[in-house]
Amino acid sequence: MILQSDALTNLSNKQRNLFLGIFLDVVGMLTYLVPFFGEFADTIWAPLAAFMLSYMYKGSIGKVGGVIEFLEEILPFSDFIPTFTLTWIYTYVIKKQDDTQTLKELH
């Protein structure tokens, strides 16, 4: 029963991180649409987005992702990169495949 509860919690976190990540990527891109205000807004949005990404993903993934998110938002003309979504893909698709492959090699 506990394993089932953990699985549901992990699935819930996975879905929450996906939807929240897509939403936050869209918010980051919206500042790109307003020519002069957008670059000013990025100075406020960059540290907030970096903090949110590092909060959503614990450990080294969150730390590295937070730095990348900050740089992506603070550098001009790079707001189109969906860092939250790419972090989700890395965490739940790429890294999961690596973990599965490692487990298979151990057996």
C-alpha cells in the first residue's frame, strides 16, 4: 500500500512539474513579446524563475537548471528556450532511461 501511495505521489509530482514548467516557460516568453519592457522585466523574472526551477527540482539538477534558467532569462534574445520543459524532459525521460539502463546492467 505504501509503494502504491509513493507511486501516485511521484506521478502527481511529475504531472505538476510538467504543467507548471510549461506555464512558467510561457510566462518567460511573454516578456520577450514586449520590446523594451520585456528586457527590464527579465531582470526581475530571471532570479525568480531560477529560484522556482531549483525549488521544483532538488539536488544538482535543480542547481544546474536554476543557473541555466537565470542565464537564459537575463541574456537578451534567449527567452524562447523552454528551460523548465527541457529540465522536465531531462529529469523524467532522459535520466529515467539512464537509471533504468544502469539497473539492468547491475542485474
